[in-house]
Amino acid sequence: MDEMAVLVADGEMPLVDLDDELALAARTDPEAFGLLYHRHRRSVYRYLRSRTRSDEDAIDLTATTFERALVAMPRYRPRGGGVVAWLLRIARNAAIDAGRKTSVIPLDPDVVDRRPGASPEAVAITNEDRRALAQALAALPEPQREAVILRYAAGLTARQIGEVLGKTDVATQKLLGRALASMREHYRDDA
Amino acid sequence: MTMHDASGDARLTRTPLDAALNDLLAFEPRADLLSGLDERVRLAAATLGAASPAVRRQSPSPRRRTVLGLLAAAVVLAGAGGALGLYEGLGAGLDVGFGLQLDRSVAVGATEVHDGYRVTIDRAYLDAERLMLAIIATDELERPDVGQLMAMYAVVTDQDGEWQGAGGATGRPIGHWSAANVLWRLAPVAPLPAGSRRLHVVVPHIFVRDLTASPPVDENQEWSPFRQVDGPWTFDIELAVDGGAAVATPGVVHTIAGVPVTLRQVVIGPSAIRIEMEADDPSRATWTFVGWVRRGDQGFPIVWGSLGVDGIARMQADGGTNDASGDWSLVISEAIRQGSDDVEERIAGPWSFEFHVP
């Protein structure tokens, strides 16, 4: 991929640069596509798992997302949100297309608790707390819930979330702020 | 090259609620499902003509790097009838005014070496609104552990203050130890008056690809093959302002969804057009607009805009003209109104704001 031009958004962050460079290279270089896939498969999976009722459904949609990205890669243009926002937008569309847009976050606290290597925070939070949190999340209006999931499941910044949802940075920050404020009202935030 | 998960360190742990949400949503796929996913993507890539996306942890082999480097050098030499050949096509995807900027750019040749890395402002173009810098970065020591160079960031100041970053930057290797880069900056106060302008340009750092860096075993650990090389490389250059600019204050008003929207000002330069719109919205919603500027059969797309939080939406269209006289129109195809309730209302147009430049 050395001979290809690289594009960056105001020139500073190598990690972002690397993604855009990889995306450009991935048009012709399968190695570059593989690297992009491995860099972002977790974010895509976590987002989709939060919108589906089973691991299998989330895996199926994750595969669909990368299959679509493979086809669409020549049309990718570097933007502020970078490759990850682009992929999450594809993932969101895939979930909507599949009719798997859920109105309730399908969490099973017991399954979550069995994860190996759970953090101390995970141990400290009881199943009851988890249920309360999941319910508070599920009770949010759709745009707020989407923003929270993109933030905490996929690890996106406000700018990237805005690109996925088609909102401005300011609007996204407001959205997140209101969502978290609402959740604090319904969830004990003194753990 | 690496296989690392870009989401790894992005997860937030600032407050108990942050930590709880992080934890609640930290789904991990089962190993058997993950391996099936890898295989499905690999097959898809193979079916579509790409080879396996399986991870290769090694950097390209030295032989491959040499071949690619020589290939790139050959392409550059073959295409470089003049210095412009280094940049042709480079910024075309980012800025439709780039061709004009390149054609009218002047050779600068300001150069400085720091720790064996030479940074040269090779060419530059300045109009009443925007600066384009073409920068060459070279590793004069030809370090075997260094690959791709990037000099895509610069701080530009003048008597009016710091120039704004806009339009990003781009670059491409020229051989193994050198790269051609282009970046853009917007004047803090526009339009600039005719005449010349003294600019202070600082390239605080460049990035180089470290060919010896090994990816971490832990997928969650952040890693990049690029490392920062600090300068600074400092330049003082003087450029003539090309073409002047026409300023129109049309004051044309359309009512959109019950809100008067006024085209306040249009600044037309040789390679860019700046537009200011005001929405007199009593609800203090923010407005943004999608559309283009037209004169006859010429169209200039709006490529970016501010949020309009102060009631003023500022936008820029790429492309422009030296002779702005004539009848123009700003065609807004869609207005986007964002209320305080976060609800985004997309209002389909079009509305045409007609104005005349003498």
C-alpha cells in the first residue's frame, strides 16, 4: 500500500491516519481490509449485540456489516468520524434492514456476569443493579439510547456518534448529556 | 502492521455510571462464533476478489517495500515534467478548487533540516480566503528503520491571528524516504486585501512509519506504526494574494418552515466561496443548509458549514472564480433545523437566493 496517497483530517493523529490509510489501501489490498476488520470487529459486534437478542444474531449482522463494507470500500471517503463511524453506520443500517431494531435492550445479567476477566467494577455491580441499568437504558427515547450504545458499547466519540446518527457534534453532546442525566435519575449512581 | 482493536482504550471509566455502562455493554463473542465470523469475512473477501483478510502481523517484507518504493519513485519520475507532477491528483478528492490552486501556486523552496529530516515548503497558493501549502518531507539520512513520512500539520499565523484548519490534509510517498503533502488553512479574517501577506509557518512535528515497531500481543493495547518526530521546522514566507474577492450582501430572505432565513453575505474568491446565512428563529434552534452556489451552468457545492449556534450558519463552497461579476444564486436543497429537544427536522427545498455581483 506504500504507493497510495493517504488522507487525514487535519493532519495530526496517526491512529486516525492509519485507519484512513488502511481504508484507501483496502480497495486493492486484502491485507489492509483484514487489518481494518480486526481493528473494528469488536466495536461493531458490541453495538450489534446490544440491538439483538442473541450472540448468533449479532455475529450474523457483524458479518453482514463487513461484507457490505467490502463492497462499499471504493466509495469510502475520509471524514471527521473516520472508518469506525462509517462501519457503525453500515452496521446500524444492517440491523434496521434485518428488522432487528429492538425496543428493549436484550440483556441477560447472568450471562454478562460469567464473562471471564470481568473488571472489579463488574464484580461490584450486582445483578439487580445491572437489571436496573438495563431498564433505565431501555426506557430512553430511541435516539438517546442509540447514542449511549454507540458511546459505551462501540467506544465512539461524540463526533463519531454524530456521523452515525446524522447529527451535529453539539446535538450529539446534548443527546448524550440528557440520556445520562435521565439514567442517573433512574439508576443508583453511587456504586 | 498490526492487528489491534481500535476500540480497546476508548471505553470510558470516568464516573460510576460510565463504568457501569461500559461493563454492561462489554459484550464478548464466544470463541466458536468469533472464529466463524472470521471465516465468513475471509470467504467474502475471497469471493469479491480480495484475498484473505487473515491477520499478518509482520510488516511488508524488505523486498516488497523496496519494490513498492521503486515503483512509486518511477511513477513520480515519469509523471513529473515539473514540480507540479508531485501533487497532481493528490487533493482532487478533497477540494474541487485544488487544480486551480496547484496551477497558480508559486514555488517557495523554504527549507529546514532537523535531525536529518528535511521539511520544505515546496509550493504555496494564497487567495483572499484560503492558503494551500505543498510540503515535501525527506529523511536525508535514509534510515533503514523508517518508512513512510507525513508532514500534514502546520500552524500558520499572520497579523490577524492563527489560520484555521479546514479541508484536512493529504500526502503520498515519493520513493521510500520522502513524501509530498498538501494541507489547507483558512484566513482568520476574510477576505484578505489585495497585495502580499507575510505568514509564519511552523511544522511542529512530522510522523514517520517505524518499520521496526512490533505490534503488541494484547489486541486491546493501542499501537500505531507511526511515531512522532518533533521539530519544529519554522518558516517565514510572503505570498501574493491571488485574484481578490467579491463581497456581496444580498439580504435576500426566504421563509422556511415559518422562519425568515436571510442570505447575509457571500465572499467569492478564486478557489472558494464563503456564505453566511441567518435564521431568525425565536426558538433558538440551530440551522444548517445543504446546497450549492450557481452562476449560469457553473455549480459550486457547499462542502462544509458551521453549526449556526449563534443564528448564523457559515458555509464554504469549493471552487470559485477570479471574475465574480454576474447573476448568482444560492440554491438550498435542504434545511436542517435542530431544536433544543434534539429533534432534527429536515425540510426539503429547494429555495433559490438570487443575487447579483457587479
